[in-house]
Amino acid sequence: MPASPLDDWARPGPTTRQRRIDLFIGLMVIVGALLNVVLARSVGAFVFDTRPGAPEQLAWAFAVTAPLIWRRSHPDLVLAVIAAVFLAGQIRGSQETQFASGALFAALYALGAWGRDRARARWLRIAVIAAMFVWLGLAWLREHNRIPPGGPPGATGELPPLLSSVINQVLINLLVFGFAYLFGETAWLAARRQHQLEAQAAELRAARDLTEERAVFGERVRIARELHDVVAHHVSVMGIQASAARRAMDKDADRARTALAAVEQSSRTAVDELRRMLGALRAPGGRLAGADAPSFGAGIERIDDLTARVRDAGLAAEFAVYGDPVPLPQSVSQAAYRIVQEAVTNTLKHARASTIDVRIRYLATELEIDVADDGSGGWSGTTGGMGLIGMRERAAVHDGTVEAGPRPDGGFRVRARLPLRQAEPA
């Protein structure tokens, strides 16, 4: 089985901001440890029987806490130094124990959470913990003779004093070192999981971009293929009408003028179609590449047939045309049909609707397409998919717009607006 890329993952080092935080916290811990030494000496609370001088105790407190400043940038070295200073101070009998124990805990945690070499981090922590228990055993062997057989004055427990002392020390150290180890591992696993999620998100974005690029490329190829047919059609019409005008020039002036008007209109339509298609092909990033290219397929006149098929599928479909219909360019007519078709298809597939209402409005300057259903609005979740993108691109290539979203009273609505351009005369 191939190794996972996460098996070789190493947690990045701390950021500049995290280093500044470590410096601030480290300085605060140093100040706290030094102050604790002063307070302990002031009240005579000595852990050890020895009475070291103040400079020595302050030096040990500084040495065991200062490495915490680099606990995330150099966790291996920090743990080794703090463990060595901690043991040396214990052996010397001049160690401040409260902040020193906290520093050892923090160093164990930091190595678990930030150690780049996981094997070395694991074995170094185990070695330090083992060394601490060895020192605990040696210290107990050295001091157990000082405990009276019946325990100190006032001892009233049910267990022997020596056994109670051993159990107490072992349990506390097991809890301290165990939590330090566990918390460090948990922090490292959380960081690795976060890295994994970010990597997966980047892969999904790359896959989505690749899919969109492939779709754009396919649409551009289709547009380029159909561009020849569209322009050739209008040029052929122009050639036929020009020939008719030439033959009728001397015999029938009215007929010649009609033919020349048709040539003029065909040329304008051809230039308009060509401009739109070239604009789609030149658009950066393929934003218009998915738009509909002119072709000789179904147009707006076939929407009634489309709603009839919807009725056959079991939905109550209504279709109405408002305003005075005007001739449309082939590409605009087909774009309108495709937008309605995509909206109806999404309703059938996702909306769980019982009725669908298709309305075509011929307004003064634009063609409005309105498709609404009474479904759950479920297919609104596909607004980032290729269906709605395709509808918007089909409208955009004709300088139109598409709005889509849930209706206030339930269901979903798609509304497209396409500027009206007059078609060439038949």
C-alpha cells in the first residue's frame, strides 16, 4: 500500500507573531519563577533541607524557565535543556519546584505538539519521563528512612505511611506526565488534520477549475464550429438578394429596392452575430464561453412543445405569451429556448414541484423569460453548478441577464432578460 502524503508531513514552524507571543510568555514565566523564589525564602518554605544562597536559587529558577522562549521553534532542544536543569537542580537541592514543574510540563507538551521529527519527539519524551521516574525512585530510597515507622505526627490514614507516600508521588507524576504527552499528541494531530482539510480544499478547487476550463474549451470549440455556418448563412442570403437586385435593377425598381434592403439587414445581422461570437471567444477566463452560439436548432417557437412534454411528465404546465411577438435573431431565439429548457429540466429533476408556469413577455426593449414552480426550491442548491452558469452565459453573450432564486411564497423562479434585436426580413 503506498504511503500517505501525511505520513511525511512536518508541522511548519511558528509564525513571527507566535514567536513574539512565546517571548512575552517566556519572560512572564521567568519573572514569576524569580518572584516565587523570593517569596519562598521570605516565608522559609524550603522544599529541601539545604539552605542554598539566594543567587544560586535565582540562577536555577532562571535556567529552568528561560528556554521556554524557544519552546515552539526548537522544542527538542528546549525539553532536553529543561529536563537536564530540572534534574541538576533537584540533585543540588536548590531547585524552585513549582514553576520548574510547570516548565517541564510545558516543554513536554511543546515537543509533542511542534516536534517535526515524530520518532525523535516520541523517544525523547519517553526518555525524559523515564529519567524523572528513575530520579523519583532514587530520591525515595534516599529519603524513606527519615519517615517514622508510624508516620509523621498526626498521620491517621488507613495505609502505611511509606506506601502512601510512594502511591501519591507515582500517581501525581503519572497524571502530570501523561497529560503532557497526551495533550501534545492531540495538538499535533489537530494541526495535521487542519493541514489535510486545507490540502483537500485546494485539490477540490483545482479540480473545479479544471472542470470549468474543460467545459469552457468544449463550448469554445462548439462556438467556433457553428460560427462558420451562421456567417455563411447570412452571406449566402446577401449573395442571393444581391443577384436578384442586379437582375431586377432595370426592370422592377421596387423589387430591387426590396432585395437591397434585405442585403442591408442581413449584413447587419451577420456583423452583429459575428461580434457576439468573437466577443465570447476573446473573453478572458472563458466567462462567456458557455453561452449559446447561433444554430438552426429549436427556438422560442418550440417552447409550447416543451411545456406539452412537461404535461406528459405529470406536471401541470402553463405557458403564456404577453405582448406583441416580434421576429428574433436565430441565436436569441435559441438562447431563450435553452434557458427555458434548462429551468424546466432542473424543476423536473430537483424541485419536486406539481406545477410550472412559463411566461414570455415581449417588452419595449427586451424579451423577458419567466419560469416559476411551486416546488421545494431544492434545486437552488445547484446555483453554483453548470446549469445556472450555462443559462447566465447564454444570456450574457446577448448582453442579457439571468436572476434565479426561491420565491417568497414557495418554489423557485428563473427570470431572464434579453435585449430585443429585430431579425432580418424573410
